[in-house]
Amino acid sequence: MKTNNKTIVVKLGTSVLTSGTAKLDRAHMVELVRQCAYLHSQGHHIIVVTSGAIAAGKEHLNKPDIEPTIANKQMLAAVGQGQLVREWENLFKIYGLHVGQMLLTRADLDDRVRFLNARDTLNTLLKHRIIPLINENDAVATSEIKVGDNDNLSALVGLLADADQLLLLTDQVGLFTADPRSNPDARLIPEIEQITHEIHALAGGSVGGLGTGGMATKIESASVAHRAGIEVVIASGHKKNVIIDAAADKAVGTRFISENSPLEARKNWIFAGSRVAGTIVVDDGAAKAIVNSGSSLLAKGITGTMDTFVRGSIVVINNQAGKGLARGVVRYKSIDIEKIKGLHSEQIESCLGFEHGRVVIHRDDLVLL
């Protein structure tokens, strides 16, 4: 963990928010908010990834038996999202806390420019002690809405926030050695260090009528977060004090232990297989600073660019001899780098009329080759 204060992503499934009924269980939502508010008061950063828009839409329109087509689900999500956010806003207000809504799709996080913009927004909300309230943008999603992508989305939100912990709260106690509904000998698996094919095989599908995901998507989410050095807990959202206890590392549900450095694992995840959009050439001083000192790439050390790329692209950093030194997420597009190359960091804003930071590639977004 980076500090005693954690950044915790709390993913709440529809089954948790409705308690298995056709309506939002506001009494239980208050209890979930109480736990989040307590951790917030202790200095932790809390991010809520919330399902439930479709369920809220059904309740608001009084259409419990509407045909579950994609178009109908999108319609219900469009109506229900506003209702859902209003509920959360009113409940967090009880504890004097503000919420900020972010609607995302997987595409927003696959695109590097959108990724950086979303990360900036999320970090600013946390900086101002606002609870980010994040949901899949179901009103425009197609394939995402069918696979319960809020589970996977929560892992990607963990990457955005460089989170310490991801809590996947569901209607199940955790991951079992077999399906406990049909096998009386099934045992809860309290800790998992490696997510193997056998672990994936233990996961089943969704059994609810309002949610879009099941244990399989939670294992997928846990796998993504685990690779990024984020600890994951799958637990029942109705267990008493589950959020507080999980944050305190008490035995709750199934805990996926992460042994990796969050930063290095996150780099491996971001850069593995990413398409390289261009090249930045640096002088000998910058090359030595990057390779030997773990420094960020400054405009001062850049001598030129190759190819055309945009902010958020993956680029290769070459030395004067053409040798690849590193790959990184660039904060400025190529045309702007050509303008600021050789300049001191404090000159960037006066040159461009704006700045996206005083480094071209931050060392946290850079990995050596």
C-alpha cells in the first residue's frame, strides 16, 4: 500500500442495491453510504462504481415486466440513471458529502486521450474530497450492456485512480470451490494469490433478472485489477460492515492478494501490446536521465519527433543513434512537441498558450525497453 490511507473502488451490483427485489432498497443503500462515509472520514479516498440504472428505470416507469431487448434496456438506463444519481446524492448528503457523476464506456478507457482526460477528472474529484459516482453509460452501450461491463469497468477505474483496493460487492459470499446452491460440500475460498484457468472455471453466470453480470465477469475484473497490483475482494454486499471490514483487511469474502508493485504492474498492463503511434528523439543528456535516473522526459531534452501522433498516444523514445530507450504515454501531440522541443518546462505555456503539465512524458507513464 502506498500510504495508510487507501484509494478504494467500491463496485455495487444491482442485486446488492435492490436486495433481490424489483426496486432499489433505499434502506440498504443508506447503510452502504454510512460505511463509505466512515472510511471517507478516516482519510480514505472512496470511488463508487454503481449498477442499478436499469432497475431504477423500471421502478420509475412502473414497467417491471418490459421485454429485455437492448433498446428497452437502453431506454430504461436513460430514464433510470438520473433517478439513481439523485438517490445517491441525497443519501451522501446526509453525511455532508458531495458526489460527482462520471458516465463511461470501455471505449473511453481504451482510447489514450480519453483515458488521460478521465484520469484528470477522477483525480480532481478525489483531490476535492468529492465521491466519484461512476456507471457504465448503458444508454449508448451495446455489447457492454450484455456482459455486465460495470465489473470490468470497476477494474479499469482502479487503474485510472491507481487504486489500492477494489471491492466487488454482490449477492454472493465470495468464490467457492463449487456452486454452493447445488453442492453442499462447496467451500468458500478465502484467499487467492494467482488467478489460474481453474479459478476462471469455478465462475458461473448471472442468475438475476435485473443485473447484467455474474461471477465470471467478477473474476475477469479481478484478473485485470490483480495484474495492476490492486488487491481485490469479492464479497456479499449485505454482510454487516463489509466495506469497512474489507478496507481493514479483515477476513471477508474472497480476497485476491496482490504481490506486485502497483506502479510497475500498472505500467505492464498499460503498455503491453499497445500500438506505438510515433517516436520522440532525445539528446544524450535526456537519454542518460531517463535510463540511469528514472527521470521524466522534459521538453528541454527533445531534439525532434517522427510520425504524427496525438496527446495520450504511446510513443517510443529513441536516442540520437536511433536506439529505442523507452515507451511512454505522451502528454502533448507531435505538432506541439515540435514547437516546445529544447525549451525549459516553464516556457511551455507561454509558447503554446496552454500546458498539460511541465513534462512531456511523466516517469509514472514511462517504461524502459
